[in-house]
Amino acid sequence: MVKYNNLKDKVVIITGGVRNLGALTARNFAEKSAKLVLHYHQEKDSNVANNLKAELESSGAKVALYQSDLSNESDIIELFNFAVQKFGKVDIAINTIGKVLKKSITETSEDEFNSMDLINNKIAYFFIKQASKNMNDSGHIITITTSLLAAYTGYYSTYAGNKAPVEHYTRSASKELMKRQISVNAIAPGPMDTPFFYGQETEESTVFHKSQAMGNQLTKIADIVPIILFLATDGWWINGQTIFANGGYTTR
């Protein structure tokens, strides 16, 4: 068996690691004495990042921060080089970043498409690539996608469309890394109750999204973190999968 019964001193990279799902994930790994490399996108979030670092370190965690838009593979290489320099090889790599655009195909500009493709698709691919190259055997790679992959709906063509390839990257990497016993999985939450969601929705559409899941509610970040922890520990035998965690919002 190669599961991590004990996360103490395991090196964990989390992209988008200082807000929302990434921050709560970081807090949970910190409680288990993992060493954390927390990426954040924009310089303006440096205060948020440093405050979280101070919070986690006050409870004994070891935390390093890395700021970048990750727009080129070289940026992602530098992220992993930074993690290796700080703590040694990586054990768990979690990519939580994404961007939503709710717009019809006819109104979507090329610049909007390129931005969505970069954040939801390109970064995910090269994150998996660099995680594979910098990870200890028996590690875990986890990417957050979206339950819209199983939806029949309009207006999310670039979001769901640019997240869709992540399933194929996940399957391919999981097969390629099987000899090293590295698991690679994706988690597809339903619409999450974060600012990430509300910026694209109206009151009416929010009511509709809530009505599609158990309890008439959106997915909470607290619903997703235990799945991430499970995949990195007892769930090590799950490999090459996309796990839909959405209260029944969509299904295949």
C-alpha cells in the first residue's frame, strides 16, 4: 500500500492557495503538519497571502508563498523549482485556479476566449506536466474542474469547453505515471458559493442553480476539501477519474 497515512512533512503545492477553496484546503493540510507552497495570482493579493501565511505559521505550519500569473510554462517551472528549493521534491500538487465567463458564443471575443483558455486549459496542462516531473513517487495530482462538463446548457462554452480537456490530461497522465504509483484525478464541483460564482450570475440564475442540488444550495468549499484530502490519503487507489461532487446538480 502506498497511501499517505500521515501527511506530516509532505510537500503540498496549491495554486490559488490564498483565497476560497485554496485557502481552506491549505488550512486543512496545515492542521496535518504538511509543508505548503501557496501560489497566488496577483500582487494585490499579497496582504491576503501574507496574513494567511502568518495564521498558518502561528499554528506551527511551514509555508512559502509564490506570486505569478502562470501564463507561460516557464512561470510554472519556476513555481515547482521554488517548491523544490524550499522543501525538496513535491508530494501533492493541487490546482484550484479557474475563471468563469457566462456569455453566448456569438458575443465572446477572441481576447476573452484566449484568457479563458489560458487559465482553465493551458495552465492546467503544464501544471500537471511540471508536477509529474517534480513529484516524489506515490504522489498525488489533483485538478479542480467543473460539473458543467456534464451539463447541457448554453452560455458557458468557454468555461466548460476549456475545462473539458483537463479530463483527458488527467487520464493520460494517470496512465503515464502508473509505474511511479502517482495518482492523477480531477474534482468537478457544482457551482460554488464563492465570489468566483456570483460575478457571472443574476439573482434569478442563482435561485435556479440552487434548486438543482440537494438542500436547495450551492456547493460549499467545505464540501470539496474533504474529497481533496481523501484523494491524497485513503483514496490513493482512485486514479484517472473525474469526481462529480455537486449534490446531484449534474450527472453522467
